[in-house]
Amino acid sequence: MPAAPPPPPGAELRERDRTPVDGEDETVAELLERARHRIRTRALAAATERTYLSWIRKFAYFRLRRLRESIDCLPSDSVDAYLEYVALERDCSPATQRQALNAIVFLARHVYGEEQPLELKFVVGSGGRRRPPTVFSREEVKRLLSLLDDPWRLMAEIAYGTGMRQIEVLRLRVKDVDFARGVLYVHDGKGGKHRALTLPRKIERRLSEHLDEGEAVHQRRLAAGEGEVHLRTAYRRAHPGKAFEWAWQWVFPADRLCSHPRTKHVARYHIHEKSLQRRFRDAIRESRIPKHASFHALRHSFATHLLEQGTDIRTLQQLMGHADVSTTMIYLHVMKRPGAGAPSPLDFDGDD
């Protein structure tokens, strides 16, 4: 009988990764609860909380199963081993490696209380320059908008007409729309910033009609006892009546009530991001535009088209809400004529 072939390299380690350790779930749950408490104490975004907790959970199980060590402390060697595992065995990109490292650094500083920075031997690769964003042409934007119905079209027009981020469009409240001044206000945007943006005149009438219809629906919901909207917990506690006022309602509300992911308080939230992403993805497919893009590409298109029209980079930086002008300058690489309009050798005069 022929001898069994030797196991492939690393098979023993992978088998160890799949083998549970006694009491591991309780240990990891306790660590995650401590991390969650520190994240919420520092008022980090819900998306950041999900990302950090996911990486901390994976890191904890890696230490318990593969390294067979306690997670009561955080030695640098364990971090090096995990980052090497993420890079070599999981084949994650440098951006994903940096995401894992950021979560572990937060864990070290704010959960384990490490005052000195981690002394790591593993160096996360730079991954080259940032990839230029996907941008639609004006004709492609028109084609996409023609395939969308309201409220999806209104959301897309606001994103393209103002450069707002997807979540900023979804979080618009009625009080943030000022028709008299022609302004849309963004509150608590990325980095906690506030800014005012020009309301495109082309959509004023349709947006006004949308809000009129929404107010009528809100009155019916109030009569049915379903007129409460989600507010920050402390603000709702201090001003309990605000959650029922029309001014605080979402411009694009969800059809059903839902519980808050943290407080579990039941009220009305805005349309979910995935619903918007799914509808926009369908429009791209229907348009047959051969580009790998998401709803966020409308924001990139806004910035690029303004630059092509002669808007200066500093003004665009303010409109986009960028903290550093270097972030805004990425759009210089995707203008209609990059490289200051330098011609291609193929376009030189000569024989065809």
C-alpha cells in the first residue's frame, strides 16, 4: 500500500486555526466588549466600530488558536505574526493591511493602555500611488439619470450637482434644505465637518414637490403613531418633541420603522445605503457603460467636471470638504485632458 502523501506546507497551522480553544468565545467576547466601550467613548463612527471590532476579533482568535497564547497583554511579536499572516497567507492588499494595523493600534492604546508605540518589525507596504477615481462623462451622467426614477434620481442629482457623499445625501433632513437661499447644508460630515453647498436650480421644483408629498405622508404617520425619526440619543432626551417635527424628518425616509443599531430605540431611519447602491448598480448595468463604478463616482464626476470648467483647486477643496488639498488634487489626473493637455504622438500631423 503506497504511503500517504505528506501534508502541504502550512497545513498543520491551518488546522490549528480551525481548532477551537476552551473558553475562547467568552474571552474574545469580553475583549470585544471592552473595545466597543472605548470606541463609543471616543464617539467613533458606527462603520469604524464595525471595522475595528471585526479585525480585533480575528486577531484575538489568531492569538488564541495559532499562537496558543493569552490575550491579557499585547506583545509586539504577536502583532508582527498577525500582520505577516494577513499579508502572506491571506494575500491582503497593503490598504487592507493598514486597516488591520489601525485596529490593532487602537486596541493597544485604548484597550490595553499601551503608552509607548508598538515596536514592529513588519512594515506594511505602500502599495504604490492612490488609484485614480472612476469618473463618468457628462453624457454618461445624463444616461444614468434617465434610467432612474425618483427618489433615486433626486439622490443621484444631488450627489452629482453638489459633490455630496452618499451618506451625506441620505442623511439630509428637511431643515437642511433652504430654498430661499438656494443652499443645502451638510452637518456632521466626514471628520465632523459642516459645510454649505449650492442647491442646483434644476432640481428645486422637483425637490420641493418631493418634500410636499413627504410632509403629507408624515402627517398620516403621525396620526398612526409612526411619526418619530431617529435623533442623537442625548438630543432626543433633551428635546423629545423634535423627533416628531417635520423639520427634523429625513428628506429620503425609509418606508418602515427600525431599531437603532446601538440604542435599539425604534423610530424611522433614512433609506438604507444598500438600497441606493443596488438601484444605482442596476442603472449602470442597464446603461451598458463599461466602467466599474459605484454611486460615489458621481461625487468624483462633480469634482472633475468643475475642474474642467476652470474652478480653482482651493474652491473645489472647500466644496468637497477635504481637510488637505492633496486629496483634491487627485482629480487633476482624471481631467478630460490630463497632463496639461499635452498631445499624443498619434495626433501629430502626418500620413494616416
